[in-house]
Amino acid sequence: MENLKVKKLPKATAKRLPLYLRYLKVLNESEIVRIKSKDFAQITQVPSATIRRDFSYLGELGRSGYGYDVPYLVEVFSRLLESNEEKRIALCGYGNLGKALVNNNFRRNENLSIVAVFDNNPEMIGKTVNGFFVHSMADLKQVIKDEGITVAISTVPSKYSKDAIDAIVDAGITAILNFAPNRVKVPKSVHMQYIDLTTELQTLIFFDSLQEKSVPVKA
């Protein structure tokens, strides 16, 4: 495939790329070779105009009247997201959320895999819990080097999050998913994504309540 000429992607567009790839793979596995934006919109629940705009950042991916070639899109998005390349992941914080993530361990993408877990709880360190040996955070740098880990997930509570993130950055990781909502200062070379479940749920409830208020009630 020729080199892609990708324009600078808005963050909202970048967040939708994995969603697009997930459904494109489903279509490809179902041997559907062509899809139009209005049909893809029904599958993804993303407006067709948004899909066309997002795709336009990646160059000329489709043809007017024809739509999009599904196998080609799978190739493009896989390349952009490097989903054909194994990403070995460290999980820091092996509490309830950490155990849930390990139990799932990215089943929808076989190239994403949690390969090592870390915690500071002395009752867990050195033991095998749910199939994973629990390393001490003090061993983070060495284990990351030995295991070829390039991505980290932190489920450490907010009050300890800064120390955990500092240790992850010091270990050379530049891609971090942080489940603590409090912002942590990191070098510009480090890309950190925050997931705040409470905020996401409150946003969902807010928009749901707006929709309820906009629906006229018959007497």
C-alpha cells in the first residue's frame, strides 16, 4: 500500500478510528467488500457526514457513487492503528478494576495483551493472582525492559496516581492509559489518555435527560 498522506487528526476523530476498524473487520469477515457511508453510519451509530469527514483526513478513501472498499479500509486503519503489530502492556494497580481488565485482556484484538501486572500491596507481591505473577512497582523498569513492554495502563487510585505515572514514565513508556481522573504532568513525548468512568456516566445521564425533556408528552 502506498504511503498515506494523513492530515492532522482532531482528537475526536482519532478516538473514533478504533471503532471504525472494529466494525470494518466484522464486515470483512462477513465477506462484504463495499459499503457506503450511510450504511456504515447505521452500523457504527456515527452520522454519515461525520464518517465522511473523518475519512477525508486520511486521503481519498472512497469513490462517489461507489462507497468504500472494505478490505482496503481494514488495511488502512490497521496500519494507522498498528493493530497488526503486537503491543505488550503493563498493568499498574491490581485491584478490582485491574483484575477485570486482565480477565478481559482485549479479547477483541489479539495483538493487544497485558503481559505483566504490578502493585504495591505486600500481600499480593510475589504471588500469582488470577494467572498473573504480581510484581512490585519497584521492579517496573526492569520487567518492562525484559518483557519488551511499550504501553502501560494505570488503575492506581488518584492519591497515588502521580507516583505510579512518574515510575511508568521513568521506565521509558510513552503511551499510558490512566483510569485516575486527576491530571498528571508528563513530558511532551508521553501520550496519556484519561478515562474517568464517573464523568463519562454523568455525561451519558445528562444527554439522556435532555432527550427525555425534548420529547413531547401527550395528554
